[in-house]
Amino acid sequence: MKKVRIAILGLGNVGSGVWKILDKNREEISIRSGYEIEVAKILVRNKNKARNVDVPEEIITTDFNDILEDDSIRIVVELMGGVEPAKDYILKAISRKKHVVTANKFLLATQGKEILEAAKREGVMLYFEASVAGGIPIINAISESLTANKIVEILGIINGTTNFILTRMSHEGMEFDEALKLAQELGFAEADPTSDIEGYDAMYKLAILSDLSFNSIVHVDSIYREGITGITAVDIQYAKEFGYTIKLLAIAKEKNGELELRVHPAMIPSKHPLANVNDAFNAIFIKGNAVGDLMLYGKGAGDLPTGSAVVGDIISVLRNGIDDYTAPAKKEANCQFKVQSMDDTVCKYYLRFAVLDNPGTLADISSIFGKNGVSLASVIQKGKNEKEVPLVFITHETLERNINEAIKEIKELPSVIKVENIIRVENI
Amino acid sequence: MKKVRIAILGLGNVGSGVWKILDKNREEISIRSGYEIEVAKILVRNKNKARNVDVPEEIITTDFNDILEDDSIRIVVELMGGVEPAKDYILKAISRKKHVVTANKFLLATQGKEILEAAKREGVMLYFEASVAGGIPIINAISESLTANKIVEILGIINGTTNFILTRMSHEGMEFDEALKLAQELGFAEADPTSDIEGYDAMYKLAILSDLSFNSIVHVDSIYREGITGITAVDIQYAKEFGYTIKLLAIAKEKNGELELRVHPAMIPSKHPLANVNDAFNAIFIKGNAVGDLMLYGKGAGDLPTGSAVVGDIISVLRNGIDDYTAPAKKEANCQFKVQSMDDTVCKYYLRFAVLDNPGTLADISSIFGKNGVSLASVIQKGKNEKEVPLVFITHETLERNINEAIKEIKELPSVIKVENIIRVENI
């Protein structure tokens, strides 16, 4: 059997997973790839750090040049994360004709164009299945299986941390802070959870999925982003009463040459398959103009699930031929895709107000909605005879612009104490 | 741009879908495949049959030799179904070095080995994504994305007709006959529904999935098969009371070198993602030793969804290089996989009896269960003071052999009028 030497950059959670899989599924991987894979070097920052895998000391290095300058190393697997030095290492590896497998969503979302172009120029493969949704083969589905389709819509639960938090809030009635604390204790959220709970992580992943699905180059800044910190147990309870479940959704749609790109909490019908994606699971719902509705569901993180995607990519590189690779035909990506303004988004809306329990308040608010072209689907008014009562609306589909105009006016009403929350309702 | 000529055998539902997709997504398909695809010939049985696509008359033929002997035709797309003449045409096409794309599950499940070997020998590609679960890219997921895994388990809802019938029975309380009639009226079931409702269709698909997942050659006769004709509205109602939903499942598991292969109706927890796969949708739940649980959900039939898989395969053939194809490394499939006897299956069981309303009946039955090593999880006894009453049990996990022994004895009890139904409960 042929042999191939590879290097791994980073021996954290995913790096350890890759090592474990290469070890325990050695025979299958050899047969399927046609190669005996030897991990020749592993780059780490600190040689003395305790590790949860048993790696021979002689292959550990802290010097990237040990890898770069070894021409017998044909594949570099980047699992460090972040921009630098990951980007520098990847570009250098590419320039030495090494094929690259990476799980680096942040780098790909923000500087993917430069890296993809370098790989194309040097004729090497750059695979990144693990960058979105861990073990779920969504990148391969879009790039290989759905090539007969125009993709028209993506709806994804692609952040496990927020999905864990929202699931606990929904199933156990927890408040956000409590659920976040639990997620941190169980290792589902980081000490600084900002990137997850504010929707940045989902935004990076959506940029990658949109690039592939629409053959575009999406700037992450053009994606509307809103996290889940404003969601309360009360909203989740009302959502249930209306038959909805709240999820952090990453949404991309193509309509008449414009892209609609947004990451925000949304109410979705509780019977929709996405509503039943719980805890740290991820799922991506995709609509193609031939295949119709398709959903992929699985583990979006973790050493072995993400490692499964990384090792799958290594095997793909080997199968495609490390010595005689020709990139598949591809149209130049469209950098000029117009991204639709959030004002032009069409949604239903859930609106929760705290109002004075005055006769006429409902009429006043309803009349402002009507004047702004917002038509109402349901109203819940609770807690009579108290000073401050909640008033909750679900609208029919309307322009976000109209909602914003209406809210501006409603805020001025003397009987309106507070706009407690506005959550989009996805009509799926 | 390079040009390629292909031929389609059969212009029924799927054939028409392929034609439509090649037409409406022409530009994308050219870019992604690197080829302008020309459908040079379409083989039909009857030239004068009315069609629902507008195909130029000059490319329609009733003579396969028009295709076989035209060396400019590089890909043959077989969408006729059945064994002959499909098999003969495919083997002849392969012998003339034409690549083959097929949706023929029956042929692949029963005679796939011969066809795959012929393709390997002649160095041509044989792709069959459309043969299982229509538009769901399950074949590609197993063959390409999950290569880092040992697959340990597959659970699939892979027959749309039976899932439509069971969904109507569950949601609307219909009886089987009524739901079947509705399915036939809506085009979800054929005039002769045997292949679907008796589980043959799911059995063929399971054989294909098992071959790929376990690198085996499964004889369809070694798959235990039971259809849904025995399921009644009453069973579905009891299932709900126990928190279960009844689905026709196709199950394959690998344990200690033995395969467990079975197609039968099963109760699954109503909160499991598979339980919410409704109507004609399909879903495949797959467990890999690295990726963990993964589910793919989508449309299992229909002209465009199935056409999406077929055209995706055509594009894959073109991308892989029609002139310089090398088959990926692969171990010789294992023909000697031992298939576990159904007696050795371990499940929970739902058992429904009609019994005389005598004191002591429950004790008698329970004692027989106990003697045979079957321990009971729940009992429902309804309708007091009638002559004939239902008695329903759910067991803990037990060997199918023990259930069969117990049932034999229970049937002999004078107070037992009838064993109404036995349905396996999957512990997923």
C-alpha cells in the first residue's frame, strides 16, 4: 500500500479527535483512501501541556518550519483556529504545494477568497467540511450532491451553544443566565461566550454556506446579526402558546439576484423538523429548485464528530489524487451580489409590550399597526386589573420597515410602558 | 466549453424530471460539470405515448442499439426499472466503455455485484444515488462524507407510500384501507401497492445501503421483511398512549461481525426525529463510530427530487473525468457476513390481545411471560365488564425467541381469544 505523510497544526479538542479516529479506524481509512496515513508532525504551542491523547513525543514540534520544509509531508491539517498564524501557515503550505484541510470557519468566512485563490493558483486542494456544523456533511452536500440544483434557501441551526441554551429554556423554563451557566458547566459554552450567544459563530458559518450555495463572496459585515441574550422565559412561554419554538436561525435566501442574509432568534412552527433539533445538535434545512426540501441533522461539535469531517476530507484529498489533481470547473464567484436591506425583509413578527391596563390601549396600538400596513394575526392580553399588563401580538407577513415605523409611534403612546421584545416569526 | 453526449433509457416520471432539470438549470450544470450536456437519445417503449415533457422527436428511439453503437454517447442513464431489459442494456453499455447512472434499486439490490464488477473491469463509473431515498444524498454521504467512520447502525424511513399511509392513520385516525385508497388517489401508491406496503421496496433499498455501509454483499432474502397491512388504527392509538409513533423502519446494525437486517413496522419514541418524518418524506438515521448520530431528511420520490440525484450523478461522472477515470481503492466486499437470526433480535415488544374479562387472565399471561424471561414494562387493560376486552403490554428488552415461545403458550390459554398484534418497539 502507498504511504502518505501528513501534519496536523493544533492538538486541541478537534486535533485529538482526528488523532483518535486515524488510530481506531486505521484499517478502514487505509482501504478507503488507498494510503497508509502517517502523522509525521503535530504543531503545538506548548510541548509540555497535558494532552488527552497519547502522541509520540518525537512528532510534536513547536516550529512550523519543520513541517513546511519537509517536502514528504503532502497534506497540512489546520486545526488551530483564528486568523494568525493559521492564515500564514496555510498560505505557506499551499505555496509549497501541500494540500490543505482546515476547520477554520473564522478564517474562511473573513479571508476565504485569498486562500481559495492561492490554492487554485498552486493547484492544490483546500477542503473544509469541518468548518460548518461539525460532523454534518453539509459542505459536501452542497458542493457535490446538490450540483443539479439552484439553491434557493438555507435555514440552519448551526450553533450548538445557543441551541443548548434555548432548549434548556424551552424544556425546563430556565432563564437565559441560568441556562448559559449550565452550558458553561457542561462544556457547551466557553468562559467568554460572546461569539456564540451574540451570533458571530453562526454568522461566519452562514457566510461559508452562502458562498458555496450561491457562488458568491459574502462579506460577513453584510449579514444581519442578532444574538439570543434578549430572549426570556416569558417569550418562550408565549411562543409555545402560539405553537412556536424559538431557535437561533441562520438564514440565506436568493431572490431575483439579491441575497437575504440574517442570523437572529426566530419563532418557527413547533411541528417543523427544525423545531425538534435539541441541545447541542445542529441541523441545516436547504431548499433546492429540484430536490425541494432537504435537512441534514447531526452533531455540530465535539472531537469525534468534527474529527469525522476532517478525516473524511483527508480521505477525499487522497482519493482525488495528491499528485495529479485538477480543480473542477467553476464559475468565478459573484462578488457583486446585492444584499437585501433588513428593511425589506418580509416576516411575521412577535411583539411583546408592557402597557398600562387602560381601556383603549389595544385600540390605539392596533390603529398604529393598521396605519403602517401591519395586519395582526393574534393578540394575547393577560393579567387584568393590574397596573402593568403584557400585550402580545403576532402579525401577518409584513415588511420590517413597517414594523419599525409602527414601533416608533407605539413607543410614544402614554399607555405603553415598554417594548419588551420583538422576535421574527419564520413562515416555514 | 467541452461537450458531452448522453442517453436516457426511459422517459417516465424520473426521466421527465431529469429532462426538466437539464433544461432549467442548464447554465449552472454546465459550469459545475465543465460540460455542455446534450441528450443525444432517449429510449422509450412506445414512440406515440403522450408525454409531459416537450422532447424533440428526432432524439426519441425504440432501439437500444442506436445508443449502444454510438460511441459519441459517453454516459447512459438507466431509468427504466426492473431487471430486464435494464440489466442487459447496462451491461452492454459498460462493455462499450460508457459510464452508467441508474436509479434501479431492484436491479442493484438483487444483481448489483455482477454490474459493479463489470463496471470495475471496464474502468467505467457506475453511480446510483437516486436508487435510495430519491433526492436525499445518502449514498454520497456513506461513500464520500463518512469514510472516516465505521458505520454501526442505519435506521431508515425509506418508503414514502407506507409513510404517507401511516401518517394519515396517525394524524386522522384512518384505518389502513382508507389511507391506502387516499394514497392511491393522490398518486402516492400504485394500483398494485404490494411492493410498497409489504416492505419489498424498503428491503431492496436497505440491501443497497447495507452493502455500502458494511462493505458487504447482502442477499435480499436474508433481510427479515414484514409490511404494514396488519397495523390498525387501534394500535396507533395505543402507541400514542405509550408515547410512541409507528413507522415502517428499515434497520441494519453491525455487531461483532454479524449483521442485523430487518424491515418491519416499529414503534419509536414520538420525540425522536424520525417520528416526525411525515407523509411522503423519507429520512435515514445513521450512526458512525466517529460522527455519532446523523440524519438526512428529504423527498424520497418525485420527478424533480429523484431527478436531482440522477443529474447530480451525471455531473459527478463528468467531474471525475470521463476519459481518465481511476476507480478509488476499495476492499473486496465481504460476502460471508453472517446475518443474525430474527430469533436473536433484542427489542421491546408491544403485544395486544383480545381476552375474556375473567379475573386471573392478566396473572396467567404475566406468569407465562415471566417463565419465558420476558419482563413487562407497562400494561393497559380497558373496557371492564364486557365479554371481550383488550389487554395491551409493552415489554422490556427481550429476545424475539422468548416472545415467540411465550406467545405460543399464551395462545393456549382458554381466556385468550386472539393475539391481535405484535409490534416491535425500537429503543432509539
